[in-house]
Amino acid sequence: MATVDLCNNGEIATLTLNNPGKLNAIDLAMWQQLAENMAILSVDRNVRCIVIRGAGHEAFAAGGDLEEFVTARTTLEQALHYHGQVALALNAIADCPHPTVAMIQGACIGGGLEIAGVCDLRICNENARFGAPINKLGFSMYPGEMEGLLKLAGAAVMKEILLEGRILTATEAYEKGLVTRVVPDAQVEDEAYATARRICNGAPLVAGWHKQWIRRLQNGRPLNDEEKAASFAFLDTEDYKEGLDAFLAKRKPVFKAR
């Protein structure tokens, strides 16, 4: 049975795309589970980072479950419903207040690439492969799903991926800005969770604000006076006082998201 499994160990939660018989291809139920689990984690104040990965070592996710398209995406009404569910999942990741890390092993194709693209950081192994060769299948990428990748890598890279349908190596993906870091195959899990721990060592409210302001600045409009003032909301937090006190005392800070 294809599932999206949630493991919450306190500060670091893990979501696993689990359909190993099909290289973790994502079916409609998995998209729905992904959105539901992200909604649960987004309101959990104990969570400070979410790692998204594929089950096993062969794939992050090899795209959508194409066998399901024959029955679940044959009409316009079905297609709009199907991709509406995909959008809910991708938006839930993109809008999550907690930082997200994609741990990528092997194939990261189509819908898998879309999921990785809306995560905040992407750590992959040297064996990882990236692409969306759907031009060979006769259908186009839904514009709403293209948006995250377009923001991440730009129009030139998106055209290369979609027009050629070529599969990129990990090195090529890194050079084109699709991934944050490439590490040896045996180290990818350690590095992904080390990344998550580094995030957890910082002030969680600050992580959320950094995500918020990065997104806001991408729309190109200048900040207004109200927004400039709001950017100093940290002045009223206990974590700000704790961070300064810890620095001056040369000790590790203990942040409480307050």
C-alpha cells in the first residue's frame, strides 16, 4: 500500500513517501496524505524542522503514479480535482512555518521534483537524478506545479528540463541551483539530519520570520513602513533576550519559541 508516513520525534519530524514497489511514485491518496500530515505538523509548536524523504535508497519519488492516470485523470473534471489535491500538498509544504529539508536519494522525477522544489533545502546523494520527461508522455506540467520550480531555478533551467526532457545528474542539478548540497551516497542521511539539527539549534521564531521575509521580498514590491516595523517583532520575544544573554555568557542558548 502506498502511503506517506509521519514520524515525529519532537523537534525533527520525518515524512516518508512510501511506495517502494514503484520507486515511491505518488498516487492521489499519497498527495492527500502529504497535505494532511503537513497540516498536522505546521501547527505543532514542538516541531522545528521537517525532513521529507523517500522510502528505501533507490528513489525520493519517481513522479506521479502513471498507472492511476488511466482511471483518475481522464476528464477535465478529474484532472482539475487531481491537480487541486497536488496543489494542496505543494502549498502545504511551501507555506509551512517550519523549515523543510528534502533528503534525496536516487530518482527525483516529476512530482518528486515538484515536492523537493518547494522544500527550503535539498540535500542529495551523488547518485541522485532529476528531471520531468513528461514531453515523452504527451502531457504538460500543470502551471501551478511549475511555479515552485520556476522560482527556484529560473526560466532557462525549466525550459531545459521540460523541453528536452533530459535527466540531470546530481552535479548538474547543483550547478543549476536545483539542490543545496551534494554528498557521497553513504552520507546523505547523516547530512540531511545534521542540516535539520543545525536549523533546530537556531531560534525557531527567527526561522519562520526568515522564511516569511524571503517570500515577501520575492514579489518585488518595496516594503512599506508597517512591514519595516513588523520586521523588528523579535525585540519583544524571550528568545531574543536569551540569544543575547547566551552570547555574552558564552553558553549555548535555549530557545523556547516565545
